[in-house]
Amino acid sequence: MLTQIDRYVVNRFTRVLIVSLISFIAIYIVVDLIDHLDDFLRDALGFTSIARYYVNYIPYIVVLTLPIGMLLSTLFVIGEMGSSNELVALKAAGISIYRIAWPLLRVAFLVSIISMLLAELIVPGANEARRDILDIRGSRTAQQHSRHITRQDRGGYVLYASYYNHEHQRASNVTIVQIAGNTTRRRIDASEMVWDNEGWLLTNAVDRVLVEGSESLDEYVTMRLPVLTLRPTDLAREDKDPEQMAFLELRDFIARIREAGGDGSRWLVDLHLKIAVPLASFMMVWLGFPLAARSWRGGKAVYVGWTLLIGFMFFVVVRAGQAMGRAGSIQPEIGAWAADALFFVVGATLFRWTRK
């Protein structure tokens, strides 16, 4: 249950956070409007369509800027309480720095959960709606190729291709797997698959058939593939980028790639980031509170500077971990959680150094 002091700290924090988020939303919308203004005017988009576009943009902006807003709010509120000697008075009354931090840490954890739910349930649909508004007016050019596509077909067949050229109807690094229950019955690997007037033609194909624990293997320079009912239009249809998928969508995407014999490990880091990144809101308060409580001088300009520096460092570590996890240089789990782990350790160290 929140005490009067808890409510005082949380209310000040919430007011600053709301103002920060409104400012971030306004900045993002203005910058995006300048960037897309020519498109809107050229395609004669009405005010209602533009308004719907930016209403659907807001959930993405909120999820993206929440960690920075949480850090900025923490530095402003706790820093000002330190400058006005409110922290000194509270500590003199026997209230430890940990007790003062406790309500903000609880709020930060709740905000992280809300951010996770927004990113999972609201943002994917809102981004799709934004994209549809631009699609209707033809603002985006048709995609000419796709990467890492998976398709399911009749008879339990799953197709995976690392690359597909829409114009030439040509796929590279193809794997076709027939699955019955939990058992792989047949697997065909080919360096290339091309559509001609008679259907799909495989190049440098290896056909494995597994029956009752035994395997028969045949190799072909070219192989006609009659088993698929998939057509070039099925392979050319647009899929979401894995980075834009929600957690459950990305998990299923990785599972389909693995069922088809592809390597889905490069996307595991993105799967873990779906949880790790929303927790950044908590980590920013965890690190920002002891930093602000150490009586930094310089006022609001210093708080803004610390916010920019720490936010930049956090997302650099996130991107570096993501890149190394995708490349296989480190375990995907380590790449995804490195930033949270680093900031947790730094925050714990600052708490130990802060006068109680």
C-alpha cells in the first residue's frame, strides 16, 4: 500500500513522464510529417486518413520512447528532490534511500509489463494499419525479392527458401520437408528452384526418403517437383519482417524454419529481445535513481545530458548484442540480455555507493 510519501513521489514522477511522452510523440509526428508530406500531397490523402495514420503511429512511439521517458523522469524528480534537500529531510526522518526508490521501482516494473503488452498486442496491428494507409495510395513500391520465406503446402510439405526473386520466379537454397505427425518422411534439398511452364524445377537436388528408420537417397542435376501445389504468387506474397513480428508470431516463424530444415537461430536473439527491450523501462529507473540521488550539480541541462548519454549507450549495447547474436559470435540469449544485465550491475553498484 502506498504511503503519503510514496504517492507524492509517484505523482511527481507520473506527471513528468506524461509530459515527456507527449513531447516525444509530438517530435516524432512532426519529423515524420515533414518526411512524408510530399507523399501525402501527391496522393491527395485527406485529413481523416492522415489522422488515422498518426493515431496508429502513437503506440509504436510510446513503446520506443518509454525507456528514455522513464530515465528522464527519474533524473528530474529525484534530482530536484535532492537539490531542494527533500532527500536529506527524508533520510533524516529515518527513511532509507531504498525505501524512497521502492515505489518508483514498482511503477517501473508495471510500466515494463504494459510496454510488453503494447508491443505484443497493439503495435503489430497499428503498424499494419499504417502500412495499409500508404498501400492504398500506392506510396510504396512493390517488393522484388524476399528472404527467409517458409510456406506450408498440402500433404504435410513445408518449403523453406533463403531467397526468392519475384520477377524471375527463382528461389535459392531450398529445403522441402514432408512431416507426418512428429516424423520427417521426406526431405529435398536443392541449390535452386525455378518456375517454368510445367511447374517447379530443382537444380542440384538431393532427395531423401525415410521409411521405418531406413533412408534412401537420390541425387539429381535437375529434378521436376510435382509434389507442391504452391505457385509463384504464393511465394511472392509479402510476409512481415521478423523484427516486426509479435512474440508468438516470431516464435512460430522460427519453428517453421526449423521444421523445414533451415537455421532459425539467427532470429532467437530477436525473440528474446521482445522481452528484454520492454524491461529497459525498469532498468532505466534502476540505474537513474541512484545516479540522481548522488546530488549531481548543473540542474535540468545535466539531467537531459545524462538521459541522452545513457539512452544512447543502452541501445548501442542492445544493437551490438543483436548483431553478434545473429552472427553466431555469442549465444542469442546473451546477445539479447546483455544490455539489461550490464545496466542492472551498474545500477546495483551505484545503489551501494549512494549514501543511505
